[in-house]
Amino acid sequence: MKFPARNVFGRLPIRPVDLILSLNARWPRGKGRYYPKTQELFEFLEKIGKSKSKAIDSKRVTARGAQNFSAFYLDKNRKIHAFLLDYLWWSNKGSLLAAESEFVEGIVGMKHDFEKLLCWKAPLKLMIVREHPRILAETIRQVLSEYARSVPQLVKGECFVLFVFGKAANNAYLYVAPKDGASKFNFEAMPVQYAAPRGKGLRSSKK
């Protein structure tokens, strides 16, 4: 599936396929826990950001405003709570990548978090979830695609990645809005079986 190098919100900070391959290579299907802890996931996203040629600040949006992510991991004992989004790549021009993750709740929680990405504006948006015993990746893809079609504020070129951790295999999907509006929103499957070579898969889009 083709994806744009840039859209109305700016240049994509990383190719969607590289982001997908990197996540799959870091947490391939296997024994034991099949999805990362939230802190592990955000640390890995930060690592990807730091690997890029152009400096990117990794941030969480909190009740205090945009803060350095490295100092604000999710913690039940803290009084700082997530505000709007779980994770951002940020530059002086605004957000570059917006990410939401939902590993605990089922479809209702996924839809709630995905709605935030539908409303947020950034060149690339990433939704990360996991399969549940009776909620497999294909069901998640269908439900979130249908839910997105009820939100009309999308514009041509908006780019969404859905990554689903699964016990048998990880699955990834991509949607690039072909025109303004979300009436045609439908996540399409992307390959994840090709492990990203060491040191690869973290490239930014060409300038």
C-alpha cells in the first residue's frame, strides 16, 4: 500500500512500514508475555525517535502540559495523569507522531483511545493494542475502521497505523485518507513477518 511522504500536517517522521517492522522485530511472537509493558513500549518509541537524523523530542502530554517523556512514565502512585494522548514525538513545529496504547480494556477502551487520534492532528498517528481471548486482530480492525467512519473531520493524506500484538502473531494495518472525510475509512493489512535488520527499520522519510 502506498503512503505519502508528507500530508497537510507535515512530513511523516518515519515510514509506516519501518515503524511496523521495528515494533514486530522488538516483540515478535513467542513464549511468555506477547505484548510489552506500557513503559517498555514508550521507551522503545523514544529510542526510535532518538535514532533519527533530525532531533525529535519524545513527550507525554500531561495535565501540566507537554513534559519530557523520560521523566513522566505512567505510575499509579503519581498525581500526574495522561491528558489527551499517551505519547508524542514533538518538534518546534508541533507534533510529528501521535500514539495511543490500550492493553488492559477491550473494544470499548480501544475505541475511546482511538477517538483521540481521530481528533488529534499530526503527520502520522499510531494505535497500539493487543488481542484478547475473544477479540482477535481482524475484529479490532473492523470495529475501529467502522468507528472511524463516524468521525468526519479527517482530511486527505491523514495517515494511521494500527499495530495489534497477538499470541500467535502480530498484525499491522494502515489507512491513508484518499480524500477529505472518513466515509471510506478501512484499515488495510500490512506485512509484519519480515524482521527489521539490526540497526535498520528506524529511518526517517527522505527529505
